[in-house]
Amino acid sequence: MKELSNSVCIVGVDESDEVGKQPDVSQLSLHLQASLNAIADAGLKVSDVDGIFTAGQHSPATLGEALGVNPRYVDGTSVGGCSFIIMVGHALLALHHGLCDVALISHGESGRSGTGVTRGRDTSLSGQYEMPYGFGGAPTYFGMITNRHMHEYGTTLEDWAKVAVSTRAWAGLNPKAMFRDPITVQDVLDSRPMFYPFNLLNICLVTDAGGAVVLTRADRAQDCAKKPVYVRGAGEGTDHVLVTEMEELPLSVATRNSGKKAFEMAGVSHGDFDHIMLYDAFTSGPPIMLESLGFCEPGEGCSFFDAGKSDPGGSLPINTNGGGLSYTHSGMYGIFPIIEAVRQQRGECGDRQVPGASLSLVNGMGGMLSAAGTIVLSNQK
């Protein structure tokens, strides 16, 4: 795998024209806006794209037709919100082996407005074997995982609240973030109770948004419009589907396995990173991911959010775009941490720029920690 490290670069990233509330914009239009913006960001033409990667309601074939592209390679891997992070690794392989020359990873979702969304009877495993016993969607599932963490390690409601406070501090520096006003631990604790142990400010936004990433081989990347960002490592993993079958509840085997692969390919260790992006559908997610990735012992993940360590100006900035908690969360959030990491590596983030950023970790979950993707990005080989 080491021969693949640095062989491919991300050369274009962008969101849809607007993120947040877009009731008059279809999901496909969110895809197209983000894709066209990212292709332009790379200084390429739509006709240069010959690999299409996407997950969700629209297939790669649909996106190709809408763009007017007949791709040589397609990937519709769909394992939840981390699918786009996993697709960076898949695009890396496809580009390295010449199956395509320019890969587009695209996301578009009307999570808030439900534009063009159809819902049928739930015949999934969870729909048959868990929901009849009281589970009612992501907040209740992740609530059980979080409650188990509190039982095992003594984590408190105040600990989870610190994650929301830190993330909001970053959102205040991002003009595109939906919520930018500062909050305190007490604000989180006093917000409306939702699903124990979560109050409203412990749970991600629900928005309409699109995002896209463009990749090409490193030799061609030098001719693109922006500074290339090298994919130094990539890994993926899956574990359970049913939360009640989690092998190491509340930690994630899939996250641990994906991180191990990415770190080994990149030739890096935990202390090498100066910037981290983690999927934050709930405030307990980032600490549990840090523990599962091996950045700390189980039960110690919240320490990264103590005393300003992860805040602007802190020693290890985390979720610098404001995250799913305060920036945007359309449902499948995994494309947006990639976009932010690339912008940090390019030095394009203005007031929230991490000084001297040279190595970013992007990690995300799919489902209820069922799947995971990890990538290591750098502006240097």
C-alpha cells in the first residue's frame, strides 16, 4: 500500500452555492452545483471528468447523465455518511491504475427540506429487529452507545457539552456556518431535552447541502489551478450493522481498523497531526472516534476538548469548519470534513486557518459506528 501514498492529489473542493435551508433546490441540483464548483476550483472542465463516485439517492449514472459525462469508472459504495471518505481511497486506486484520469466525488442531500425524497417501508435489519423494541432513529441508537460510554468510563453530560462549545467556537469563524453565536457548557445543558443523554445542542443540524471533491494523479495535479493536497493514506472498515451486535460497545472496531490502515499507508503516527476533522453527528462521536483510533485510552477522548486544546488557538485544532453540530449536516456529512481539511492544507481558511497546517486527519463513521473511513492529507509529499 505504501507505493500508493502520495500518488494521487485532491485538486478541487467546494460546496453547493448555498448550504442550510434550500427548499426550492432539488437534491440533484445540489449535486450539480457542488460538482461544477469543485471542477472550477481545480481549473478543469466537466469534460475532463471520467470517474464518478457518489452515494445516496442518486446513482453515479444519474449524476453522469446530468453532467453530460460518460464516465469510464463509477463507484456507488453506500455505507452511510462516511461513504465519501471511503471513496477517496477507492478513487486513489482507480486513478493509480489508470481506470480513470479525473475522479469526481459528489454529494447532494435535502436533509432539511426533503426535496425529492421518497421513503418506503423499513425492511432493514434494524427496522425488523430493533425499532419494534423502542429504537427510533439515529438519536436513540447513538444515545444508547453514549449511555454505555458514561456507564463504562464515567463520562458526564458536561464532558459532551464541551465538544459542542469547542465546535461552535470554530463555527463563529466560518461565514458559511449555520450557527455562529458562542455557546457555553451551561447553554448546552439548558437546551431542550431530546433523547437522553442528548439535549438539542448535543445533536447535529439538519440542512440542505451539496459538496464535491476532485482528484487526479500527482503528475497531472501540478497543472491544476490550486495547490495540490496529497492523499498520503486511506483506510476503510465495517463491523456490525445492528447496534445490539456491536462487538466492543461503545467503541468502534471499524474506526480502529480504518485508522490502522490509513496510518500504516501514510507512514504516520498519532503525534504527527496538526489538524483533525471528525464526523460529529452527536457530541459523543468525536471523543469515541479519538478513543477508537488510538489517540488516547478508552474513556479519555473528552480530554481533547478540555482547556481549549481543540479550540481556535489550541494545540490540536478539531473540526475547524464548525462541524455537523454548527456548520452544516445534510444527513451524509462525510464530504464536508474532506473539503475543510483540503482548505486548511491550502491555507485558504482565513480567520480559522490553522497556522502551519501540514498534516490533516479525516475520519468519519457510517451508520451507528457500523462503517468507517479514514484518510491522511498533506500539502507535502
